Amino acid sequence: MEKRRIFEGLKIADFTWLGVGPIAMKFMANLGATVIHIESNTRPDITRISFPYKDFQAGINRSGFFAFYNDSKYGISLNLRMPQAQEVARRLVWEWADVVADAHLPGIMEKWGLDYETLRKQKPDLIHIATALQGKTGPYSKIPGHGIVGVSLAGFSEITGWPDREPAVPTGALSDFITFPHMVTALIAALIHRKKTGKGQYIELSQLEATLQFLAPPLMDCMINGRILGRMGNRSTHAAPHAVYRCQGEGERWCAIAVSTDEEWANFCRVIGNPEWTKDPRFATLKGRKENEDELNELVQQWTANRPPEEVMTLLQEAGVAAAVVESGEDLVADPQLNHRGTLVVLEHPEIGPHIYQTPPYRFSKTPHELTMPAPCLGQHNEYILKDVLGMSDDEVADLLVAGALE
């Protein structure tokens, strides 16, 4: 019997943009939901105009960022500043969608007549899930911002970087990637609730609040003990050696190593051949290794510098010591573990051609995932959605074009 994707039959009107919402809705689509991504040429999803571009040529359909997180979705281009486009969007919700997802500042969906209170009047079982940087209510809710702002407000930037330098923003919009699972989980809970009760609901997700929980230990340490976590580079309070170490090879080749226990330290010493310096009593305990960490790191790198990072990783992992190659994009594509799990697949995009897409990071035995199509070009599915989904006539579509409601 063919396995069925768990969200087949679920229909989502996706008004999100940037990171959290589009990533969350991508994974819903990969697990079977039909997702229609709504945007316009006047107000495109900002990742469409974000690097990297295919062949370094800018274009509304050429961003690898947008493509990577919007596969398996249909796309319609509605200029929601136009009343005619707003009416089409409401019809899409009332006649078709089970779920509305949005990631706009407070007041935007209300201005368009697409807020939950308006939509639920004709569709009481509608689920509306909304996310914003600091939520949809409160004194800071109308301050715009994206993930890089979010990680700074949460405090991640303050503790990221080297102790003798200014704070560094974690690479990428970290909060986007640690918040989207909360959005998916909340939506699943709402779907279970609706299945049991027949009732829809409105869910508001503050990205800042979802992000802050990942700093719970240092926040509690500050509140209870008065200790403030500072920047430590690649170091850790509970492991040494703990860093990335230069290895043999062309260009920049590195391997990350983390030794947390005395047993792991003994295994590490055995792997590197128990040189004389490993018998130094200063390195016999974690406390001693932390107190002499600069010298320890130099000695470790003397060993790694003569070996490719793949060899360092393999030798240490086989001995029960945490180690991993610091991979470039090229390394990731060739990574045997990622390939074994089918993490990256290639789909043919209408404009940029073959492009790598990411499958969900989890595997369900009875409900598989599938990447059904590449990310849509802007307005690629206008005709299909307007005519086949909403049953509009050629004349009605032409009127929308003339009015400027379609772009």
C-alpha cells in the first residue's frame, strides 16, 4: 500500500514572507499540504531580491534564497493594495483555504480585510496563524525587523564573537531557523483541536519569545547567580579542547573538536598517539585544561595541521570524541551522510534551471515527505489559481489585469 503524506488535503493560503513563515509552510507542503504563496511585484517576498543569485545575475526569479525555502508551493501575484486583489484573496480563503498564515506587522492584514475577525465571519473553522518579530500586540509589536534584528534583541549577538572584539551577529538570521518549528508545531496543535471540536482559532507567534528560550540557561544564571555570559569565541564553559582547528588541505580547511569529559580526553590523547605533552598534569582535569586553554589549543592544532579534516573527524569519532569537518557549500553537497539521507535534491526551476533544495530534516516511517515542484516564479500559477481553483472566467481575469490587481 502506498504511503500517504500526512497533510494531504490541507489547503494553506500563505501570506508570509522572509524566513520563518515561508520555511514553516515549505515543510507543511513537503508533507502534503497544498500551499499558495501570495505576493506581488510591488511587494515581493523580500528574499526574491536577496543574494545569492544564480550566475550572479540579479532577477526577481533568480534568488537561491527564495528558491531554497519556497519549493512545493503554488504562487500567485496579487497587488493587495488594490481592492480587487483583496477581494480575490478573501475568496481564496473563504472558498478554498483551511489555514491562513501571515507574517506582517500589526494592522496590515486588517487594512486588507484579511484579518482573522473578518475572515472567520464566513469561515468559523478557519485557522489563522500569524508570526511577527515581537508579536502582534504590545508596545514594540509595530517595530519592523527580521531575524538578524531578532537575534540581537534576544541577546545572541552580544554573546557571539571574540572577547576582544565587538559583538558579531550569528551567521544567517538564526531566529528564523529556530522559530519555524514552533510555528509548525502550533499549527499541528490547532489542526488536532479543529478535528476534535470543529473550531478554528487564531495563533500569534512572537519570534523573539520563541528565540529567547534557547538562552534560558545563561538568563537563569544571570538572574540567580549574577553571572553575565560574555563572548568566548569558539570556547565552551564545559569542554576543552573546544574549538575549530586548522587542518591540512588547500585553502581554509578546519575541523571542530569538543572534549567534554576526562574519559573523552583519554580517548583523544590515545588517538593522537599520547605525545609527551598530554601527560602534563596541567591538562589532567577539565579545570586545568580550561586554565591553560591557549597553550592546549596550540598543541592540538599542531596535530590537526598535518592531517585532512576528514581524517581528524573520522579518527576522533571512532574513539567517541565529538568532531566534525567545517564544511563549505561544496563540501555539503558532497557530504556522504547528507546524500545517504537524501537531504538535498535537485529540481528544475523554470528560470534558474537545476537548483538544490532541502528536504525536511526529519523522517516519518508511515508518512513520507516529497518535494513536488521548484519554487514558483512570480505569478507563475495565476491562471491556474484564478480559473481552476476559484472558477473565474477569462473576462474576470482580464478585468483584474486591467485594474492592476495582478502583477
